[in-house]
Amino acid sequence: MSVKALYPGTFDPPTNGHIDLIQRGSKLFEHLTVAILKNPVKNPLFTVEERVEMLRESTAALGNVSVATFDGLMVDFARQLGATAVLRGIRAISDYEHEFQMALMNRRLAPEIETVFLQPAGRYSFVSSRMLKEVFSFGGEVAGLVPPNVLKRLRSRISSAG
């Protein structure tokens, strides 16, 4: 049985934890679509187009991974793509409650779509895009927590803002 999956998120910016899950998800599913939610309410650092570019650069070696954007309900986008699974990462217990509630709502809306939870590699289990942006904005070192192409863009973005 071939399974197409969706890995939704804002990815602002993509972290090595995201890339770890994408690489592992690419081994579990016939095709994995990394889906960037267009959500201007979150006040993103990078535009949707920049996040698409960063993710495409970071996943170029994975032949069964694509990057797309969506707005609206994730389950509607999953159906549109023919995906029958949603990949979600859980870093800590604090993520679990929110992710569990979202998975149950998605199951109610689309019972044919399963949610699959993966934990990122331990060395990335504390990393969130929000925390990373905050640490970096105060001059903290984030090398090794984001792909090199993302680090370059972060440095460019912060230096041009300062």
C-alpha cells in the first residue's frame, strides 16, 4: 500500500528538528508534502516564499518530498493532495496535549486521515522556531540547530534589521 503524507507547519524558520522529521518521514511514506500554512497572524520573520525556498533547498536530496503552501483547514488540503496521513512532531509533554487535541479534531473532520507522531532526534527535542528566533535576535549562537542555508538567511535578516 502506498501512503502519501502531509507534514504541515509554519516553519518560520525551518530547524534541524523539522529536517530530521522530514528525512525520517520520507522513509516511511511514498510521498511526503511539507505544507507551509499561510498564517499572517503569527507575525512571521520570513515570507511564505522564503520559507518555501529554504525548505526546498534543505530537502533537495529527498526525491519523494515536495513543498507546498496552503490556507484553510489542513484536512481539506490533505484530501486535495490525496494524502491519507499527517506527520506531526512532538518534542515534549507540553506539545502532546495540543497535538492530541488537534489530531482528535482532524479525525472528526476527516476520519480517513491518520495522524502519525514522531519525536525529533534528542539533540533537537528542545528546539522550536520561536525560541530559536528569540535566542538569535539577542545574539545567541544557533549554528547546528538550523540548516546552513537557513542560518545564512537568519544572519542576513537580523543584520539588515539592526
